[in-house]
Amino acid sequence: MKVLVTGGAGYIGSHTVRQLGEAGYEIVIYDNLSTSSAASVLYGELVIGDLKDVDRLQQTFEQHHFDAVLHFAASISVPESIANPLQYYTNNTQNTLNLLRCCSLFNIKKFVFSSTAAVYGEPQDNPVQESSITQPINPYGCSKLMSERMIQDYSLASGMNHVILRYFNVAGADPQGRIGQINRQAEHLIKIACDAALGKRPMAKIFGTDFPTIDGTGVRDFIHVEDLAAAHIDALRYLKSGGKSQIFNCGYGQGYSVRQVLSRMQIISGIDFPVIEVDRRAGDPASVIACGDRIRQVLGWQPKYNNLDIILNTALAWEKRLIALNALTNTLDSQDYRLGTLLLLRRNLISKTDLDNALTEQANSPKKLGEILLQKSLISLETLQDVLIEQRWRQHANGLPQAS
């Protein structure tokens, strides 16, 4: 089964791609790398492109004969959506429309959509059920709900079957430390707690202490990214077996307050980092907890990481690994993103010994490094082309002269 994964280099997308690859699916990832990295793509073919680039998107569909589409690509910050709503209606809603038009043109009949609990707004029901009223209170939630409705309307008109997965609060990282959250602008609570514990920020903030909750701080249902990725695999299998269109909540049904999460991180990390209390943020609901019965019953979803300590431990371990990766990134900065350092950054592509030998040979030869690596069969032509594309994107993003 051949699957297109938009946003597959991102946080949730990359974990899902890895699980798809391990399950034997043929995968094409379509991502603009704006908040992600090709280094997070451990399986499949990466196509670097934006969903607003309709010509490139159609070329990708033409080149491959997809059996299904998994759509992750989106902007996801609530505060940013309030400050810049048009960006969210463009990137989330308009780009979903672009993707659906390609699905129509190429007769795609299976579609899995990455949605959010933000579509519920201030839930009247807690735990929240899939049938609960959808009244989003911020542009992020609105942009996702509009996308949901486009998918539903198109499915009714075309016979495409879809699964919409409404995420609650995603956190954690691959337990083996291969991939995790790398977006430096991410403002999720557990990411902030990790940063505070590791000294990457001076403190953690609690936005609002007067909510009608157990301790006055907001309450959220945190789900491990590995379990969420597994839900996408289950959704794909369901559609492959002839399942009809469905909406599922993705959460454990267990809520933790902001204060509880920060306190637990202090204990796990052994660091009593400062926590300060500030006013509420616009658009933040008091409590959102999932009722996850339906996804278990219909898809047979069986979460393996339903434990706050596991979520916090894997998130913290990944952030520690990022410190080491960032040191390598600084090396990339100082070397203008040379091919050799990019190859080292991307795991399992080449050993440092092989690279050093090739660089020594290059120093005494007119050949380019890529030519030498190909001649020695140290990397494939496809891998070289892929890394050269990433090199150009990284140089462009940092305003550096692009290599020839």
C-alpha cells in the first residue's frame, strides 16, 4: 500500500512515518521543512514542497499512485493563530482544500486527517465525546474544524472514506531516542517544562490560576506521541479493510493540571526550576479531557504509554539528546552546511570514519565529495540528491550563499 504523508517530517508525522515504515508500507513524505528536518524522516521518500505549490503537489500525485493520504501538515499554535489568523486559514484550511482537489483529481479513496481537540472550544461535556458540540474559541480550532467539514462534504460527494483524529495534548518522544519534537518555537507545556529543567529557559509559566479546576490551573489530557502514531496506523488499516468514515478522539481520558505536570517534571529531572504564575492567555479553555472509548472499540486501538512519567521521561531524554544535536548544528552553521556535516547529522547514512577518508581523498583530488562517496558506494544517488536538497533549504533559510 502506497501512502502520501503530508507534514511527515514533523513531530507527529515523523513518528507515524517510522511506524508505517516498520509495518512495511510504501511511503512518500511531502513537507516544506519549515518547522521540521529531513533528519526526522527514517523511512520513505522525501519530497520537499509546500501544499500551496499546487503544481508540485500535482506532480507528486502524478509520479506516484497513492492508495491513501495521511494529512498532518498544519500550523498548530493557539496564541499565534490569535495574533495571525489569516496565516492559519491559509496554511490549514486553504492548503487542505488544495490537497483535497488533488485527491479528487487522482481518485484517492482513503484519507486520514490530523485534527485537534481545539474544535470543541470550552467543552460542555468532560470527558469530551465525538458527538460533543464543536465551538472552537480560537482561529487554530476554527481552521481545523473548517478543514474537517470540507473533508466530510467531499467524502459525501465522492465516495472517499476518511478518518478524522482529534488529538488532545501530544507529548513524549520515541523511546529509543531516534526522533522527537525539534521545532524551536514549540510552546507545549511539557516542552517548556523540559527546557526549564535543562536550563534552556529561565522558568516555566503557569497561565492562569483561577480556572474552575482541582488546583486552579488548566487541565489537559496528555497522550504519548507513539500511541498517537499507532492510532494513525490503526485508522489506515480500518480504511483498507473497507471501514466507513469516522471521527475519533485521541486521548487517554485522564487529565493532569499544569501545576501537577510541572511538579512532576521537577521531581523526575531533579531540578527545582522556577515556576511563576501569570494571567490567563486568550483562547485557553479550563479543562479538556477525552473520552477515548470509541477509538478503542472501533479501531481496536491499544495505547502502550498511558503514563505521565513515561511521557515526561521520554520527552526529557529527547531534549537532552537535542542539546548534543544542537552542538552538531552549530558545526553546520560554522561550515555553511557542507555536505559532509549534513551527512553526519542524518543518522545511519555514513560513518565518521568513511566520511573522514572521503574528505582526505577529496583534499588531494579535483572531485567533489558527492562524486567520491558515490564511486565508493558509501551512499546512493537518491540519498545524495536528498541531502543536497536539504542543504539548499538550510542555506536558504539561514540566508547563506547556496552551494553549486
